[in-house]
Amino acid sequence: MAIANEASKTTGLRTPGSSRLTVQEILNEAPLGNRRRVIILLGFLTMTLEGVEIGLWGFIYPQIVTQWGTSLAIVTTMVTLGVVGLTVGSMVAGPLSDQIGRRLPIIVGTAGFGLATLGGALAQNDLMLGIFRVVACLFLGAVMPLVITLVAEFAPEKRKAAIVAITFTGFPLGTVITGFLASTILPTLGWQWLLGTGTVLALILLPALVWGLPESTVFMIRRGGRTENVTKVLSAIIPGFDMNTVDLTGAPQAGAAKPVGGVRAVLSKKLMVVSLLIWLCYFICAAVVYMFLNYLPLIVKQLNIDAAGTGNVVSMFGIGGVIGALAIGFAMEKLGKYLSLGAAFMLAAGAAWILASVNLTLPLLLVLGFTIGVVLVGANSGMNALSTSVFPTEARATGVSWMHSFGKAGSIVSGLLGGVMLGAGWGVDQIFFALAIPLLAGAAAVGAVRAMTTRRSRSDS
């Protein structure tokens, strides 16, 4: 035990006596350390690349309309099928990851969307471009929820929300980088080189993922993986700690049935209602975020504000989103995840009502755009942190991935619903007033998840 005693001095872990530390206890009590910081950084960079890759395609469509004469109907089909690809990618990747692990699908997915983007850059017609767009979206939809799941499974419980939030901010940052790349590359080199840049970035990141991204230790334990693989990863995270003091019995005993995971777990009697409530919250988040993004420019235009003012309002929404994603993580850590998320939904509802009720000016729009970005994107990020703590290890990737699929469905529904409301003669103020209702429903759903998970914890104990 001398080695363990020495390790406890340098790592802050308690030294086990008659009982051993579980893997999660080690992750909770050990200092974050350089190895885990690398994992978080790689997760952040992968999320940033996701934001870049998804954003790049939005700049391609006006170019092919001009150069190829592509019709708006074909562009709409490409956009819609792309969202369907993102949804299917998330739906498939979660259950697969709960069977084979998180690391390999993330690496394969990153390589897949990088190469598919290269295929788009080399495409010579609408059909080939559309096919490569859908393939890229399939891989993109798979990677994001798995990155969030893997990072969360290496995070200490008390810091999980903040760490997931920091990782998630890579995505909105990626959209900012996309704007810079587009403004630099499109005027001089053209859209093919813009897509090619996405491939180059993916291929640069890929070796770093292969080198620095380990498999989740809690997943390996739960699935009965080889103990030497678990101890190898833990030894890298906590150098010098005596791994003989670690409890590696999280897997089922020999001859016992493995725990139900994946789809069967998230749709089980024990988890189904909680799963549906989590997915409903994310559906609402995504639908309202896309509604704001679609209709903020319309509001600004009705006020006879020039293009620069419109861009500033949308930019303030994006800046608020980055700040909100960071803020919600730290708020969940300090104030509790349910209180923070419920407050974010309610503040977003209040901001929507203000937007619908007051005489708007550019300065007020800038403030409201920033505020709505903070609370809405903050709630979106917070749902990622919440979902990783609600779903058990054997079903975590499925729960998080399917939540993202519901989010993609929300973005589709918001576009269709917005068109229906405008077609029925609704004013923009009426649309925003109506948006507050699902946001309040989201706050209520967060409260219901809290009540149900608390009841489940008591019954399990």
C-alpha cells in the first residue's frame, strides 16, 4: 500500500483500506491532470470542426445557384436531406456506440465527413454534390453526441456540466470560423476550395484523435472489457497510482446476463418517460433556436435597418450563444442542473414575450438578440450536460444521440411551422409570443425530469 499512500498525496485521492475505489470514484477525486485536459481539448476541437463542416455547406448553395443554375427546389431538397442525414446518423451511432464503444465511431465519423466533404468539392453536378452532402451529414450527425458522451465519461461528476459546456462551445465557435473562411476563400479561390479546406482540417485533426482519444473507462468496465486496457488508460490519467487498489468489478459476474443497454434501456419501463421528457426539451430548444435564427432577420428588415445592422443582430445572437453555453455549465455546477436549466427556459420565454410586445429599435434588438442567444443556446448546451448524467453508462450514447435526433426534427418542424403561421397571416410579433408557450413547457419538463430521477434514486437506494 506504500505506492497507493504516496499516490494519494500527489493526486488528492483517498487511500482505500478494506474497500477499493471504483473507476468513477477515481475520476471524481483525482485532479483533472494533463491527460484529461487533452481529451477535453480534442473533444472541443472536434466540436469546432463539426461547426465548421456544417456551416461550410450553407455558403455553397448560393454559389451553385449562380454557377450551375441550380434551382431553389433542388437546393431545398439538399438542405432537407442533409438534416435527415444528421438525424439518421445520430439515431444509428448511439446504439452502435453503446455496443462497441465511443472512440472508434468518433474516429471513423471524423474521417467519413472529411472525405465526404472532399467528394463534394470534386462533384461536377447537383446529384453528386447532394449525395456527398447527405453522406457527410450522416457522419456529422454521429460524431457530435458521441464526443459529448465520451468527454462526460471522463469528467468528475461535480464538474461534468461545466466540462461538457466548454466542449459544446466549440460548435458555435466553428460557425464563426466558417464565416471567416468563407469571406477569405470564396472571393479568390471558389467554393470547391472552401469545401476542400474542411477536408484538410479534418485530416489534420484525425491523427490527433487516433493518438490522444482513449476509450471510455466506465464503458469498458460496464461492458466487461479487458482490465489491462482499463488500467492502462487510468495509469495515463493518474500516473503513479497503484491500480491494484481499483475495483474493476463493474461488469456482470461470470455467467450473469449483461445489463440491458442501448435502445432497450432508453425505452424501458424504468427510463422511457424520462427519455421522452429529455428529448422533448431538446426538441423545443432546437425548434425555437432555429425559429429565432430564421425570423430575427425578418424583424430587422421590417424596421428598415440596413444589412450591416441585421448582421450585427445575428452576430450578437451568436456571441450570446457562446457565452450562454459557458455560463450554463458553471451555473449548473454551482446552482444545480435542474434549477439552472429551468431558469434558462423561463428567461427565454420572457425574452420572447418582450420581443413580441415592445417597440423595437436597433439598440434594443442588439440587447435582446444577445440575451436570447445566452439563454436559448445556454439551455441547448445544458441539455447536453443533463442528458449525460441522466442516462446510465450502458445506454448513455443512445440517449444522448437520440436526443440530438429529436433536436434535428425540431429544426425541421420549426421551418415548416413558421411557414404555416406566416401563410395564415400571423405577424412576427404573434409568432414570437407563441414561442414562449413551448419554452414554458420545456421548463415544466425539466422539473418533471428532476422529480422522476429523484424518485428513481431513492427507490434504487
